[in-house]
Amino acid sequence: MKLKTTLFFLSFCLLFFIACQQEISQVIQPSTGEVLNSGSAVTLLVKNTVTNDGSKDNIIDNASCVTVQLPVTVIVNGTQIVVSVEEDYNAIEAIFDAFSNDVDTLQIVFPIVITLSDFSEITIYNYDNLNEYSQNCSGNNQYDNDIECIDFVYPIHLSVFNSDSQITQIVTIENDERFYNAIETIEDSQIIEIQFPITAILYDGTEKVINDMTMLQNVIEEADNMCDEDDDNDFNDDDCINCSETEIKQLLVVCDWNIHELIINEVENTGDYEDYLFTFLENGIVIANDNSNNFEGTWLVYTSNFQIIVEINFTNFPNLSFKWDLNKVDDEEIYLYFGNNKLELEKKCD
């Protein structure tokens, strides 16, 4: 009698345990469309969004998939600089910009440590060693996989279910590196679900609250290639990233301007225009006046490939007639570049 009772009790417990396991599986396993699968389109988009961006220090390494860890010591045109924070990149640029007709050089003091796009770290001892990794990057202004026009706001919480152990863990993601590693190490036995809502910040500062996987995919796809990711080695083209066409148009018409510096094919041409005042009219006409003669040209401001262009055309002044890239604006001056040519306009208000 005791044996029958014991068997009945054990059978009941086994059935109860199985029922509980089935109930847990039903509760914690999300639908297929709501999980991060290693081969899904949305998972790849998320991975590309959190990939390490190496373009921010191209002024040092000329490689958009490699980041040089700070601090690093460099010798710029003979001057030694310790780059401790990202703002110190501006010190390098300031030395490059000091003279227009010199040859700019930068030497890295080795050894250094670099971070690759997958956040792995490598010690580098010389330029040949560095080139082994930088040559794997996409070329100057060529498409690469990382998506830089959108960033996630952390922390983000992931629900990770292991079908082998039947255990669910809640993982807190604090940064891009941890998110990348979580995606890169997804196993076949794992089901990873993002705990929505999450927030993303677009390239223009706009915040997006994302409520599900479909919205996540759509938001990333829309943001991809919607901004200048600066994947080039031209340090001169990133200073005016927050400028707008409207601001530049208003600035040009508010005062007269003279030419503070004009370099054409690395040759100084400023003296040819030092007596002229340039007046930009709202109707697209620009007038050059030296108190004796008036010369009329045209001007236009527009955006091409995320770069603001100031196009100037004069029949009499071919050295001014280019589609100038807007480089930098301060209180008194506008800096424009076209290849090796440089035009610096200085404000002259009454």
C-alpha cells in the first residue's frame, strides 16, 4: 500500500513539474519576430549601429575602422603633442592650419594600442604593423558597414533565455561594446529579446522612442546614410558640421566682406584682391568694388553629399570661381576650401 502511495505521489510531482516547465516556456519564449536572431536583418542593423567607429581619429591614423587608444603621443610638423582626450585632435588641426603653403606631417610615437571595429585591442609597434590592420578599412569616403547616424541610449535590458538549461537571465547593456559582444556571441540555444521601449538619438539630436523590433528595424534603416559619417582623411571638412544653409546665407548678406587670405594651388594670391569689398545680395548677385570699378558675379549656397557648398562665379576673377566647401565659421570669418585652394572671407560691417 505504501509503495502504491509513493508511486502515485512521485507520478503526480513529475506531471506537475512538466506542466510548470511548459508554462514557463510559454511565458518566456517570445514570438520569432521579437527576438535577436544571429542571421536576421534587424540583428545585423543593430550590430552595425554598435560597431566601433574608427573615423573620429582619422587625423592620426587615416583609418576609419581603427581607433587609436588615448593617450597617444604624436609629433606634428615637429611639435610634440600628447593627445589625452578627443578634443586634443583640434590641437593637431590647428598646427596643420597655421600655414597654408607648408607640408604637414604627423608621426606617431610607438608603441600604441588600437581598437578594431569589433572592439578587440591590439598593441602596435610600428607603421608596418599598423598598416596590417588599417588596410582592411574601406577607402577614403567609401561605404563601410558601421552606421553612425543613430546611437542608442543606455542602459538597455536584454532577456536571454537558454533552451538547454531552461533559465532566463536579464542582462543590462551599458554601452556599444557590451551590446556588440552580446550580439556577436548569440548561441543557437539562446533566445534574446530586447525589453522595450528603448530610446535612440538621431544624427540631428532628435530622440526616437522605439517600442518593438519592427520599429527598431525601420528607424535604423531610415537613419542609415542620412548624415555625413566623415569616413575620410580630410580633417578640414568636419568643422562646420552643425552649420546650415540658412545661417550661411544670412551671414553673407548682413555685411560686406574682404578677402583675408586666398591660396590657389598652394600659391598666395591674397594681394590681388586686397582692395576689393564683396557685397552678397539676396538675389544671388555678388558685387566686387575697389572704389573705382564694380565687377558683378553670382553666388549660391546649397548642400551636396552632406557638405555645404558656397558657389561663386566671376567672369573677371577666375581664381574665386569655384564650388567652395564650407569649412568653418566664426564671429568674423568664413573659411572655404576647394581641393588645395583656400579662401578666407573677413567680415567688414559699417
